[in-house]
Amino acid sequence: MTPSGARKRATTRQAAGRMTREAWIEAGIAALIEAGIANVKIQVMAKTLAVSRSSFYWFFADLQELHRELVEYWLRKNTSPILERALRPAPTVTKAVCHIFECWVDPSLFDPRLDAAVRSWGQVDAAVRGVVDQADDQRVDALTRMFLRYDYQQPEAFIRARVLYFTQIGHFTLGMRDDREIRLRLLRPYLLSFTGRQASDAEVQAFETWMRRVQPDG
């Protein structure tokens, strides 16, 4: 190896040492959200991270490996919280649905832009579309089992789960931007629509208090 080649390799190694696998994944997620999977390119991410593109290969065998990590990140980020809240104990079904609503309100629990980006990716990649379909089924199944705990029969529980889930996914996909006060004003009728049961004043007030804490600026 020539001296210049050795220096270049040393520089790349130092850059890789300052970088992390997680940083590349975060850059990939940002690129996916901003401009779609076609923009998830090593050169684009390297420029964002201010490192040599060759440092990418310290962490990933190829771009396809990063793609797999992006899908896994999406599953952890946007599916796990829904499943966890669907399993949470609640004295009433309206309270249980409020637990699910937390995912739609708190971006730390569910990132709608990421969800839309992965769904768009699935339109051009059959393997990703398969993962998306499987995740949708898993989410709806968790919500169906939630409704079953409150004495709904199987067909009704399944349909209510689909209506609850796909209504919100449709809101996100269409880019609907109801502000906090509108969403709070519609909370009670939404709960009635999704469950067929009236929420208590205490349940509505508790969710309103929680939402104002999560979204303090409206």
C-alpha cells in the first residue's frame, strides 16, 4: 500500500470510529421520510453525516442491509406501541381505545410520516409491501383481541378494529391536520362511533389532560 493509500485508509477508519451504525440508520430514515426510498443513497447520507461514503461499509455489507434495518426500525417504532397499548388493562372499552389514541397523538409512539414513507416504498417493492401488509394484520389483530375482551362478538370486534385502525391510517395518509382543540372536541363522538358505548366524563377528562401535556402548544 502506498503512503497516500495508507493515509486515506486511516482517515476512513477514524471517520468510521466517530460514526455509529445507528447514525447511518437515522440518516436513512430521514432520507426515506424526506424524499422516498430512491433518495436513500450512500452518497446522500454520507454528505448529510459529513463522512466519507466508504465509512458506510464499516457497518453494512451493502445498501440492502441498511434497507432491512430501516424496515425493522419502522416495525419497532410504529407497531410495537400499538400492540403494547392494545394489551393494556382498562376497566372499559372506551378507556382501552383512549390508550390506542395515545399512539395517534404522541409522535414518540407513532411517526405518521415514517408510516407513509414505508407504505410508499411498499408500492415499488413487493417484499416491503408484504411486510407492511403483515404489520397491518398484526395491528388489526391486536385491536380485535382488545375489543373481544369487552364482550364484543368476533365479527363485530374485527370490524370495529378495522374501522378504528384504518380510519386513523387514512387520516395520516390524506394529511389531515385537525388541531388539538378540534381533536379534543371530537373525542367523545369518536369514542362512541368506534365502540358504540358512551365514555365517562372522567375518561374524557383524563385523556384531555394527558393530551394537553403531550401537546402543550395546541
